[in-house]
Amino acid sequence: MSQEPSVRFDLAGTMTNSWDEVLVAARCVERVGFHGFHASDHLLPVAGADPGADFLEAWSCVSALAACTERIRLGVMVSGNTYRHPVMLAKIVTTIDHISRGRVELGIGTSWSEADHVAYGIPFPRFPQRVEALGEALEVIRALWTSPRSDYRGDYYQLVDAPFSPAPVQVPHPPVMVAGSSDRVLALTARYADAWNAVGTPAYLMERGDALDRACHEAGRDPQQVRRSVWLQFRPTRSAEEAEGAISERARYLASAPRASDPSLRCAVPGETPEQIARGGVLAGTPEDIASQVRGWVDAGVRHLVMSTPRPFDTELFESVAERLLAEFG
């Protein structure tokens, strides 16, 4: 794996994009010098998208992108643990690691969209049980990736002299990012993850980052070993007026949305208004505006920004933003 940049910039597809749109965006990410592209793992459109829109499966797209790109890091932001058995997930990621020649990463979380589970009859346990299952899944995946045969006996998953071949290309295994900001999830992050991802305002990320530091110390680990990342709405515009419109649109959605329908509503400092949450979770404006907003995230300790793929995808505008960000932070 190549050396990490001082600040890493990735795009994340919403998967309501068509395959052609996903491919254009990923190839543009590679061409301009951004560092990675991620798919979004849901079964239904979320976060205000048209509920009837097409929605592509995440890891299938990542596998195809592995054969269509040469340099960028690839993954899912993030893979819901409830959607796949961890043995299957370990095998999928390992296969993509071979196809991409060592460019895949595993982003994983507890899953949060109850609507996905209800619609398709997938069990959706209470949050404490989902965290416990995620912890076991991380142990199972690590065991498979680092041993030719594994045994594991947990409450949710079991392995009995289970072989695993081929091993991943990356040694000791593909990087693991855990997403989520509860104390329980941060404890898992401190034990198992190479990176942490969250949503929320800079103030929220700083507060939760301090909690992650404490969890790392309790686990006997240097907090600097865990890269801090944030997922953001990305709305580059050609004018300040357009940017204000994008932020206002997001704030209106947050003001009317049920709390369970968007992680941003649960990941905020007490007292933050929908407008404050929107302003803290949307990179919007001209290249200069966006660079200024990124400086705020860097000051909050974030070294990895994952930005949603804007629609429509304005290649010229995206290239201008990328040029400015990479010149200042790359």
C-alpha cells in the first residue's frame, strides 16, 4: 500500500447513480488525483432520495471498478454487517483485493436503516445486539484473513476448522474502517480498526474523537494509529447563491425527516439545529469556499474526507475543486 497523503479525499457513490454514472465518477476520481471511490451499501434509496429510484448493489460495483481502474483505493462506505454473513464478506473483499491487486478496503458498521430490513424481511435486532454481532464479525473476518484455518465460537457466528484461501493480497489484511460514533462502536474501533468514519458537524467529530482517544488508551493502543474520517454531502457550485440553496435544501430535509431516517440527525452536539447540522455536514460552494470548509475539518483532526458524488456530475467543476484541494492539502 502506498504512503497515505496528508489529507485524503475520496468520493462515495450513492448507488442511485446508474452504472455509467458510477464509472464516469470513479474514473474522474482517478484522473484528477483523488485517492479513492466507495459504493454505498443499502437496499433502498436513503437520505431524501427518490424512494422509487434504481439502486445498485455496492460490492458488485466495487468489483467491477477494480477491473476498470488502476490506482485509486476502493471500498464500501460502509458495508452493513446485517446484510451479509462475515465469512461471505471476507471472501468478497479478498476476491476484490486480488482483482484490484491490493487496492480494496473494508468499511463496516452495524447497519442503521430499519427500512431496508423491514422491506425485505431481514432481521433488525436492537442496537446493542447489532454492536455485539459487529464485534464478532470483525473477529471472524480477521481470523480468516490471517490464518489458513480458523475456529471461532461466538453467540452470532461460529467457525469449525474453517479453511480460507487465497489469503488477501495486502498484508496482514486489507485496511479496516469502522463507522459509527457510539461509545460501544468506538470501543470496537479502538480494538480492530485502521480507520474510523462518522457523520456529524466538526464539533461533534471533535467530541467523539476525544472519546475514541480514550477508547484507544483503554485498549492499549496509540490513537494516532486510527485515521479519522468524515462522510459529507458534496455540492460544488459556481456561486455562493447556489451553495446557500444546497445547504438550505439539506436543512429543510433534516427539519422534516424522522430521526431514524438519517444518521446526521442522531450525530450532533445537543442543541444543534437542522441548519447547523446541514452547514456542518455539507461541503458546498466554489473551489475556494470548499477549501475553506475543509480547513475546518482538518483543524478538527480529520485526515480523510469522503464526499458524496454530486448529481448531476459536473466534470469541469469537480476537476476545479479537486485541483484546489490537492494543491492545498494533498
